[in-house]
Amino acid sequence: SAEEVTASYLERIKKSRINAYTTVWEGAIDKAREIDEQGHNGPLAGIPIAIKDNISTKGISTTCSSKILQGYVPPYDAHIIERLKDAGAIILGKTNMDEFAMGTSTESSCYGPTLNPWDMERVPGGSSGGSAAVVAAGEAPISVGSDTGGSVRCPAAFCGVVGLKPTYGTISRYGLISYANSLEQIGPLATCVSDIATLMDVIGGHDARDSTSIKTETVYKDALADDVSGLKIGVPAEYFGAGIDPAVENSVWDAIQLFEEMGASWEQVSLPHTSYALAAYYIIAMSEASSNLARFDGTRYGYRNEGENWHVMASRTRAEGFGAEVKRRILLGTYALSAGYHDKYYLKALKVRTLVKQDFDLAFKEFDCLITPTMPTPAFKLGEKVEDPLALYLADVNTVPINLAGVPSISLPCGFTDGLPIGLQIIGKHFDEATILKAAYSFE
Ligand code: GLN
């Protein structure tokens, strides 16, 4: 029964040593019993799920792993939460993340880092590290995260699970607390591609409350054919650049070889503006963040400090409520948007974004999908990059171009090195999730 399944996950969560949940929902068992009693027959009836802590859940604390949102309990559900509830899913709890989804390691959380279940001295990736780690550790069968520049795919790669960043506009962002809204999408994580498709069929689709939400007729489950014959794969040289771990490189080439054996063909392709993507991404993301995070001033949500007037209260609240990385990004974003620098940084970054997108448009005239490593290395050690934000930003080199272009991309396990999982990234055309799901399904 749903109750037994939920109870067994809750039991496992109790024994956890990886610090992946920020909140375990105390109503889960009652909800499971209710689903049993109703004889609910939705597509996810009785299936427990974990939700990243930046997705609004009515009546369940939602904090973005930030001190500034301590005590905030949303009065409404995000669009995807409404959909998941209708489908019969049971929310187990909220998962740990980098504060406001800014990071690649889940180390900037106010709750402390989540540990990688494969090696507890290593990071699980980020920013949806909790969502990937719970799936890898058997603390939830499926989960959702958000991906602004790799935050679903990076932890999927580091934790050896499957994660999809859908085409921009595919899943409503209503109720997702924005970090950089022109780049981000909610994305599913699971142990297999078919669960990803099932989840997409539930959470994807149009919602009038998100003006960037698009009507699509895709039935993701229909994509799950075991057939890549005739598939034309492009392999972009720029994604195998300096800093790539040889084991990662070999593993991805082995995967490409396997696709060839299964009847696909591949050729090298160049995406010449890739090297500018990282800089453009960070300018755009920080600019949007500086504006999106202006609403956290102690007046409306969560934590509030004292002060003789509003200005003092708001400024103390923000000084104490935000962590170092979030402050760094608000400052840099505010600088990039300020009069006199706006053209030089922000507008320039937007132009580069267009060039990056055009690289993909051109490549997809010739190829059905592109294959690359998701991350240049396997999971790194906890603490290894905390003192060096630039080193951390560099880890995103293969994931951020996809968000700049808005195309879909899936990460799935393709091997191991020293006991650590390696992730393969398959990138598709806008709204062609079907092709990358099919390729991933055939490969796994
Ligand atoms: N690591 C990237 C960043 O810090 C991506 C984060 C994300 O996708 N939310 O911006």
C-alpha cells in the first residue's frame, strides 16, 4: 500500500547520514493512507516524491536553504505541486540546495552541505544536491529540482542518477522562487529514463500563471522506444576542453561508440561561441538575481531583524539573512546593471547569449542531438572549492550554454571512475525532448 511504501521511505530517511532533507513532511503518512482509502488511480498514486526547497508547497516550509526564509510557509502550491497532488504523489519533504540555487555543490546551504551518497567526503553537486542525493541513496524514488545553469544535471551526474532540464517554457515556473528566471526550468530526477518521462507527463504543460509557459502536445511516455538507428549525433569539440578528467572523456567516448554500434552515426561539430558562454551566463544570472532577490526585505517573508525604521530593518535583515555567495551575486548583478555599465556588461552578455543560441540552431540543422560530458570531472571533495568561487563557476562550463539557448538536455550515468559516477549529457532541439529521451532510454 501507499502507506507501507511511504513508511519505509520515512524509516530510511530517519537513518540518513547525508543531510539531504531540509524538512520531512509530517503529513506524509496520513496523506498516503488517504490515497489508499480513496483507491486513487492517478499516474503517481501513492508514489513518494522529494521537492527542492525553492518550490512553494502550501503549508510546508520553503526556505531556499537560506536564513532569510526561515519560518516562511507558503500559502499556496506551485503549479507542479498542484499537478503532483492531482496525480496522487505523496510529498516526503523538501530537499537541501545551495542557497537560492546559487552554486554547484550544495555547500552554500544554511543547513550545511549534503553529502554524496557514493563517497561522503564529496559533494553531491548542486544546486539541487539534495534532490539528486535522496534518489541515489534510496530516500525517495523520484524528485524534482530546478536548473538555471546545470543544477539538475550536475547533481544527477555526481550522484549517478538521471536528470532532465526541459526546454524553457515546458514546465510552469509558477511557485518556483526565482533566481534567474530567463534561464531556469524545473526538472525531474529519477533512477531511470522511464520515470523521468512519467514525471514529465504529470508536471509539464501549459499554465496561464507563467507568461513564458508554452502549450505543447508532447506525450513524453511515447518517446520511450529502444531505437537509435539513423540518429545523427553531433559531438562538440569545445565540450571536451582543458580541465576535463581523462576518465570522464573516455567514458563519454565509449558511450558514443555504443550509440554507433546501436545504429546511430556521429560526427564532430563546432559550437564556436562556447568559450564565452560561462561569462555571459554569470553576468545574466547575477543581474536577474539582484533584481529577483530585492523582494526579501523582512517585510513579507520569513526572517525579520529589528530596526527603528524600515530602512534599518530591511538592511539588517538582508545583511544577516543572506549568505556570502548570495551577497556576492547581488552586488555583482547590481553593478552589472547600473547606469554606465549596463551596456558594457549586461547588454553585451545578452548579445553573446544570442550567438550561443545560434551555434545550437546551426548544429541542429545537421544533427538530431549533441553528446557531451555533463561535468568535466566527477564529484569533487567537500570544501575543495569553497574558498574559490571562480573555480566553482568553471565547473559549469558544459551545462550553462544549454540554459542560455533554452534547449533541453538530459544527464544520465555512463560509467564510474574510482567508485564515482560519471554523467553523459544529451542535448536536443527546442521542444524535442522526445529525441533525447529516446536516446537516453536506448542507452541505459
Ligand atoms: N552553478 C550555477 C550557478 O551557480 C547553476 C546553478 C543553477 O542551475 N541553479 O549559477
